[in-house]
Amino acid sequence: MYPILYKEDLATKIHLFKIGAPAVARKAKAGQFIVIRIDEKGERIPLTIADWDEKEGSVTIVFMEVGTTTSRLATLKAGDSLLNFVGPLGQPTRIEKFGTVVCVGGGVGVAPIFPIARSLRKAGNKVISIIGSRCQDILFWQDRLQSVSDELILTTDDGSCGLKGVVTVPLKGLLEGSNKIDRVIAIGPAVMMKFCSRTTQPFGVKTVVSLNSIMVDGTGMCGACRVSVGGITRFACVDGPEFDGHAVDWDLLAARQRMYVEEEKCSFDQWLTKHAASVK
């Protein structure tokens, strides 16, 4: 069992858990993920590592309530435990001195972009971070990103904080500016990563995205997480989760992400009914 050492509500329906997992903390690197299961009857879901502390033996995960498992997770508190916490999985982010790197985090993707920005800056890069969300209520970790960035740009769809608009607007502005951008890393909703990649492609700037596709075992055995990159089938769990955004077949990825929408809705509706009855 893996104890929840600390819980924090970061924003509306966005939560942070610090999990006691010494073996994972000793090996974790920026860009990698873990697969969790709450209990014997729970599904396995991947979550990108947001931070870790080797001395404390803890790993930090951040998640948003979007379905049955994440909603169940949100009901847990410090002192509760998870049955499975498997990792670190996947290939870590390639960290070296590139020059000027733009790190783009959308929504809950702000959490995994933090350790990447931190590692890139430590390697001697100039780091410009762009974080965006629908509104100010679900923005979080601005202070953390500011601490590891040379420049931080905030955007919200409704203009309630920072620039009004989506993250691709300031990204395009940076690409059109006089300072050379050497690399872009984008993590967030698939549609955001797709349009970040479309924005950078005309400029020929290498763009790395992190694909959270459907996963089951997380070790490359089931094939559920397959994605098409450059016309070749890859497994997000062992070949990724990071890939060249210009080579990803975004339409196929979107179609695969919609495969179980009806089943997910059915599961969530059943859980809501059961949960409502249990709290009466």
C-alpha cells in the first residue's frame, strides 16, 4: 500500500497528492509517469509525475476530476492509501542545453511541465513558460513556474487572468520575435498540443508533446496506448510519453481517445449514484 502523505486542493476540481513511494522517488525523472490503482476493483490510470523528493521518499501527483477514478481519488484524504503506484514509467524528457526553450502547460498539464522547466533551466537553458486555462479559478502553480522560468506568461480563455486567449497566441508571438526559439515543449489537452505543434511547424522549431493516451498495463504488453507517429505505430507507455508533435497523427489520437466515451459516462453515472447514496 502507498500512503497519501499530504493532500492539497490546488484549484476547482484539481488536487495534489504527495504519495509515500521511496523506490519510485529514487528513480524518477522529469517527463516520466506512474500508473495507479485505488483498490482491487479500481481501473489503472496513468498520471505524469509532477515532483518528487528522494530524501522524503515521496512522489507528487496532480489530477483533475474528470471521470470515475479521478472523482474517487478526490474523495481520499491524507492517511488513506493507494493499492498500486507503479513507476517511474516511460522515457524521461531529453534534457540538455538547447538555448531558449518555451515550456507550454495547459490546464492540469502545468504540473508535469514544472519539473521539465526546472531541469531545463538547471542545464543552462533560458526558459520561457506559458501556462493557460479556461479561467483564473483553475490556474495553479504560477509561483512554482515563475521560480524556474526566466519569463512567465499567463493566459486565460475568458481574460480573467493574464492575456485573454489561448496559449498559441503568445507562443506565435515569441516565434515571430527577434530572439531565436530553439525548442518547444507542450503538455496539456490533446487539442492544445496539436495546435501548439501546428503553430511551431512553419518556423521549423522542434516541438515535443506528452501523450496521455489510453493505457492499461503501462509496460508495452497490451497495445492499448498505441499512437501513430510519422506513420509508424508507437506505444506511448514505453516509446513515449513524449513524441515529436509535428509527426503525431492527431486525428487518429482524438478518435482513439473517444473510443470509450459511452462506457466512461455509464461508469461515472453509476459511481455518482452510489456515492450520493453513501454520503446521505
